[in-house]
Amino acid sequence: MASVTSLAATVNQRVADALSAALPEAGAADPLLRRSDRADFQANGLLALAKKLGGNPRELAGKVVETLGTDGVLADVEVSGPGFLNLTVADRAILATLAARAADDRLGVPYAAHTGTTVIDYAQPNVAKEMHVGHLRSAVIGDALRNMLDFTGEKTIGRHHIGDWGTQFGMLIQYLIENPGELAPAADVDGDQAMSNLNRVYKASRAVFDADEEFKERARKRVVALQSGDAETLDLWQRFVDESKVYFSSVFEKLDMEIRDEEIVGESAYNAMMAETARLLEESGVAVRSEGALVVFFEDIKGKDDKPVPLIVQKADGGFGYAASDLSAIRNRVFDLDATTLLYVVDVRQSLHFRMVFETARRAGWLNDQVKAHNMGYGTVLGADGKPFKTREGETVRLQDLLDEAVQRAAEVVREKAQDLTEDEIQERAAQVGIGAVKYADLSTSPSRDYKFDLDQMVSLNGDTSVYLQYAYARIQSILRKAGETGPVAHEELELAPAERALGLHLDAFGATVAEAAAEYAPHKLAAYLYQLASLYTTFYDQCPVLKADTPEQVENRLFLCDLTARTLHKGMALLGIRTPERL
Ligand code: ARG
């Protein structure tokens, strides 16, 4: 494994060195190298620098050009405009760097300079409740972020903070005690049946709860029994959890996502820590008693009437809620799991909750400069009408139905294009294309933004979709198959056509893109990179015959570009959690 320095980084360093030689006062100034239409790269940093130091920008640029000179890497450098540099690299240098990438399993992508342990809180549905598109986003974004972080060398630990605790369980359990047999053992049902059973029990118990004051009282007592660890109550609670897990895992399986059982650590898991969490906060004065409750106040968080909105650690009746479980989870993640970063992938509508929880943990000393917490708050999934995604009846859309429909649409697309695929193969591809489409649509927009759930657009063959990328990949595989005995070989002595250079330079930027996307928690930057890669490949394919190129060397060299493009697409898509079928 050898990490490869990209040409952009090499050139940037050389310009920086030339700059400090030409203008020692500049120190280690960044020449701000960018890809450019006029040459391969443009250095934009000289202008501001010369102005700042009171020199003439064009003169400075001229000096830098002189110091730089040209060689095997830099083919041409010239001053442009008021003091920019246009830089062109040698074809040979492009092919050499790509050959080094191709020789490495990791495509030359370096590990991050500083790594630690990130505990990532994602895919956290609620027990006895239907999953909705919000849970889909958390799962899809969380999984992609985790793949990206793992790839950069970070150690990641997943935490699925499922909602498996709270007062509603008193109602559910009490109902089950009074109506035994309403919930079949989890082992006997599939995911769909599990959810419909849970839904039925939920609705029925809710109805009794709302209508019958005495039942309400019994349900309330049941909560106390649950919290104090009463065995029969816990047994029944466990049945709800198990039944829900059957349902969750069927959805995650459909999503083609690995969820490990030992990482499903819900709110209930922190129950035993809550009292101590409260005690620590109270003793340190971080939390104070107010009207019987234990709360934390914040200077800058105020409600409508300008009254401070506190975080409630413990309610006046002694009960603990969502905040207490999150604060306890922080202690566990920091002190037992040795996390250096706590990452949460949770709906942006919970951002105030996290602001208060993080600030409380900071005051308590659990978070500090060495251990940071961040909520990757994501936006809302909207329907075609631009309103939060709901059924026509205004209900939340069943996630399974949504995924099934995506796969069905994908099957139509795959079937239409299928040339040599059997019906089984079409179905298998349809799942990879349909689920890929749903994931890609989510990941290609910045997480913080809302996006429209539009299946027609998602499975379209044209435009910024996963199917477009998957087709580009499959098309390359078909060329490589057709090439037969002839394999991909880089020939560094060959001159490159413009479309080859553009493709090559973009391939060289893969490592920098992954590093940036991982460091910024920005999967959409990786998605944008891959879309551009497929587009540049399409142009290359239109302009440069591969198997019918002029010379055998050129055939091999173009096969080399094809192969590296395919491997880069495959790796990039895998980081996003999306499959790339060999044939489509
Ligand atoms: N179960 C919650 C919900 O459905 C999300 C949990 C987020 N994670 C956390 N540590 N609070 O809204």
C-alpha cells in the first residue's frame, strides 16, 4: 500500500516553494491552486499576496514563473491576467501518477494524518413504531459517513440509539397483560407481520388509554414497574423490542445495509446510569432544582416569551427522559468507548436538543477540546408538492412500500435496457439499482438541505443519478470483457487527447475528494465527484475510440484509463453504500 501524492498537491507545493524563493516575506503562503479551463491548473493566490505586501502582482508572477521553470512534471507555466499563473502538467506525469494509483488497492488514497475513534449515532428508529423517511435519511447518511471515515483510517463504533424506553411502554405493556396473545412471538413472524402486529397493538392500547381513566392509571403504575426493573414487566417490554427488531432488520436488509446487533444500544441501555448522571450534574452545579425538576439553563436559549428554556434532566416526579439518556450515553461513549469524536446523524429539528445536551456535557467536563460532539442534522424529505413527504391521506409513508416501489421502477428501467439478462438477473439488478437510486438521491444533496423524493427523477438514466453512474461502470466492464486477452497497461510515453487528460486529472483527485468529504462529513462532495467522473468518462468514450484506437499501445493505454475509472467508480459508490453491478 502506497499513498500517492496527487499532481495538484505536487504542483501546489512547487509553486509555494517558488513563491517563497521569489518573495521571502511571503513565508509559507498558499498559492491557491485550482483546476482551470484555460490550462490544467490556475494559481490564484499571488494576486492578493502581492497586493498585501505592496508589490506588483504581474512582476511577482513573472519571478515565480522564472524560478519554477519547466521539467518532466510541469510542461508549461505562464502569467495570465493581472497576476494569475496558468500551469500545464506533462502527459507523462499524468500517466505516471495514475499508474501509481492503479498499482495500489486503495487507489493511492492516503490515510488521514490525525485519526481517532468516532462513535457515530445513526439509524435509530423507535420500538413499536413504523419507520419513516427521516429514519431512512439517518441510516443512509450515517452508513456513508461511516464507510468514508473507516476508509480514512478512523476507528468507528456505531450506536443505534433506538427509542425503546419511556412512558408509552407502560400503556403497551399494560395492554398486553390485559390482552395476552395479541403479540405473537417474534420468531414466528417476518418484518411486515411484526410491524402490522405492533401497529395493531399500539392503536388498540392507545384507544383504551384515551377512553379509560382507570386503564390510564394502571398504565402509569406499569411505567414505574418497568423503571424499577420488575421482571414480568421487563419480559413483556423485551417482546416489544424483539418484535421491533425483526421489523427493523427487514428494512435494513432491504436497504442493503449491515446493522450489527451489538451496536443497537437504545435509550433503555442507559437506564442504570441516569441517576448518577443527574447526581453528577447536580453536585457540580451544572444542573439546578427548579420547581422540583432538575434542569440546566442557558443564557442564549430562550422561548417565545423571552423566558429561558431549560434542558430537563429529571422531571419533578423523578422520571428521566430523552435528555438524561443522551447525557448518559455521552458519558458511556467518552469514558467507556474512549471516543474522540461523537457524531450524531439526527434530524435537524432536534438540533436545539443537541445544542443543550452538548453544552451541558461541556460544562460537566465530559466534552472538551479533545473530545468533540457534532450533530450532522439533516433536512426534511419532501414530496413532489414540496411539502413534507406524506401519503395522500396525510399519513407517514411506509418505508417498505417506498423501497419496494423504487425497486419496481428500477426493474422497468433495467428490463428496457437488458440485452443478455435473465429474469432473475433483472430482479437482482433492480434491487441494486432501485436502492442505489434512493440512497444516491439522498446523498447527492447536502445533508442539511431538504430534498424531494421523486422516484421518476431518481431512476432516470440521464442526469445526476446512481443509475447513470452504474451504467457507466457496467459499460466499462463490458469493454474490458470485449478486450479479451488485451489488458489495461499505462504507456507513459503516449501523448494524451484533451478528453484523456481531463479524465486523468480528475481520477488523480479521488484521494483529495475522499479526504475532504470525510473530514467535512459531506458525502455529497463525493457524489458530485463521481458524477463528474462518469460525465468525463462519457466524453472520453465519445471522443476516443478504445478497442479501435490507432496502435496496440493506445488500446492498452485507453483500457488502462477505463479500468482505473471503473475501479474509482466502484470504490466511490461502495463508500456511499451503493452497488455497481458488473452487467446492466
Ligand atoms: N429515536 C429518535 C427519533 O426517532 C432518534 C434518536 C437520535 N439519537 C439520539 N442519540 N438522540 O427521533
